[in-house]
Amino acid sequence: MHPQYARRLHKTVRRLVPDSDVRFLLSESGSAKGAAMVTAVAYRLADQSRQIIQTLEELQLTTEQLLEVKKRMKIEIQNGLSKSTQEIATVKMLPTFVQSTPDGSENGDFLALDLGGTNFRVLLVKIRSGKRRTVEMNNKIYAIPMEVMQGTGEELFDHIVQCISDFLDYMGMKNTRSPLGFTFSFPCQQTSLDAGVLVTWTKGFKATSCEGEDVVGLLRDAIRRREEFDLDVVAIVNDTVGTMMTCAYEEPTCEVGLIAGTGSNACYMEEMKNIEMIEGDEGRMCVNMEWGAFGDNGCLDDMRTEYDRTVDDLSLNPGKQRYEKMCSGMYLGEIVRNILIDLTRKGFLFRGQISETLKTRGIFETKYLSQIESDRLALLQGQIHSATLGTGTAPVTTVS
Ligand code: BGC
């Protein structure tokens, strides 16, 4: 196009449409250059999708890698079960003193506490045996404020007892001395069914003066301090064990419990002769594996990504519970947030703009991941959410 022609054209258009802000650009050998442009854009896009595929590939474990994880886990399990290696074992394989699953003849009213997940719960469970076996439950959920989870041990146990007191009032049971089972979802070195020394806090807990102490003792002390009611604390139970027992009540062949929740862990019925830390070879006992700590000796380091390391480094207990941090609810959202930041930094998402929201720790909760994964509608919401996490301009790539 001749420059003169362009000016004329512009003038005419302005006269016809005064509001128009159309501008004409002059192009020299435009159409030929254009072909090169089309090719260049195609090249750039192909290169970008190659990079995206490569980045995402690193996040997928191959079958060979999974089999390798299994092999290494087996070694750690063996270390945990053997007396000579127990001390250095990361997967602790803790005896639980639970030696049989329910047979249906159980009967009575029991109180139960559940500490260690997202909420604290107090329950009354009425178990009735006979032809028409029934289990009836009443429960109340109580929040445990962060200051209490990470305050002093006394404050934590006083808070727990205060919740129990509220529950007993609510149920009109203040004057009955009920047997109580305490689900305490942390690693405990047990010496009997009703004694367990806290090995270490995990997940969001960090109350002082509890590690190395018998947790049942701490609970009994707090009940005594309150001087209001009495309870018969009969058992301290890991949540994996509680889960296994509940399922075994319905299905007697169930002998494994697995938790994929805030934390991750499993238990199973083991032959006594294989549990070297406990005297006696007869019968079986449930072992709390504490597999969350798998990898704490570095044996999974080649499989951890930079995102796993970042999440671990910034956690309450760096270097501990590495396997748990790679897969459980308390950490998954944070892992994804770190991946999103990295993908954005690489220019694959949100037009390369890392928003303040995306920079906020803990903002992308694991529940969003579940929602995104669960159905098509949620997938759509995931896209909308990715728009809000971004700069507000349309996201090009979805999160799932
Ligand atoms: C604890 C386990 C517990 C698991 C699931 C882990 O952090 O160490 O004792 O079973 O979380 O709640």
C-alpha cells in the first residue's frame, strides 16, 4: 500500500465513522513475511507445549518408580519390626496392644474422643449385641484453635477436658463414670492398651511438654485438675486402628486400616513372632505402621520434587513425615499452589503474572483439589477459581 493511499483511506474512514480509532499500518512485503510469522508462532506454541508436557511429566511416577517405592517401603517395614534396627527405623511399626478384632458380642455405652484430624470430636457410642446388633452414636464437634494446638500441653488438655465437660452436660451424663476410648492420631510408643508415650507431634500440632510423655497420664491429670467428673480411660487408639476395628465390626475379614486424611498412615494385624519388640510369639497384634515418616532418612529424596521440598522446609516439622507431606490432605493444596507458581513463572499460566493471592501460603486448600477432581461441574469451578487466583484475565490452562 502506498503511504498516500493509507492516509486517504484513514481520512475517509474517520469521516464515515468519527468515533472509530482504526489505524492503518503499512506493511512491506507483508504477505510473505506473514507466512514466516505463522510458522514462527506455530513453532513458539509447539515449543511451549513441549515444555509444559516435560514439566508435567516430571510430576508423574512411572510404574517402575512405584515398584521401587514399594521395595524401599518393605526394607523400612523390616527395620521397624526388628529389634536390632528399631532404634534407627523411620517407619516405626508401633505395637498397639490390640490383639483381636470385634466378634459382635461387644456390649455397652462408651465415650470416645477423637483428636488429630481437622476437628476434635467427643462421642457417645452405644453398642448392642445379640440378634439385631446395633451401634448408635451421638457426637459433638469442637474446634481446637491454633493457639491451643501450638500452646502449652496443659492448655491443650484443659481445653479437651472442657469440651468433654460440655458434652457430658449436653448428654446429661455428668454423674456417670463411663469407660472412655481415646483416639489420638499421633505416633505413640505403647506399653499397654491404656498407656502411650507421644513420640512426636505431627500435622498442625506442637503443644509443649507432651512429647516423651504418656498421653493418657496427661488426660487423667487434666480431668483431675478440673475436679468436676471422673472417667475411666481404658484405651488409647491410633485412628488407623479405630478405622480398622470399625470396619472389622461390619466385615470380620477386614484386618488393615488406612487413613488418607489430614495425615496419612496405616495399620494391620501382624503375627506376634514378627514383632520383635514385644515378648511372646503366640497370636497376633495390630501394628501402627506410622508410614508418614517413610523417607525421613533420605531414602525417597530422588523422588521428591522441588515442590515437596519447599512444602517440607516451610512446615512446622521440617525433615519429618516426608512421605505424609508428599500425599496427605494437610499438604496437597500447598504443593499444588507451589506448582501453579512455578508454571506461572515459566509463563505457562495466568500470562506469567503471579498474583498476590497466589503468593499467599495455605490459600489453595486441598478440598478444592478434591472438588476439581470429583466431577465436571467442579472442573468448571476449578477453572473459575484459577481465574481468581490469576490476574483476572482469562486463564489459558486449567488446573486439573
Ligand atoms: C500420624 C498418625 C496418624 C495419621 C493420620 C499422622 O500424622 O503420625 O499417627 O495415623 O497422621 O491421621
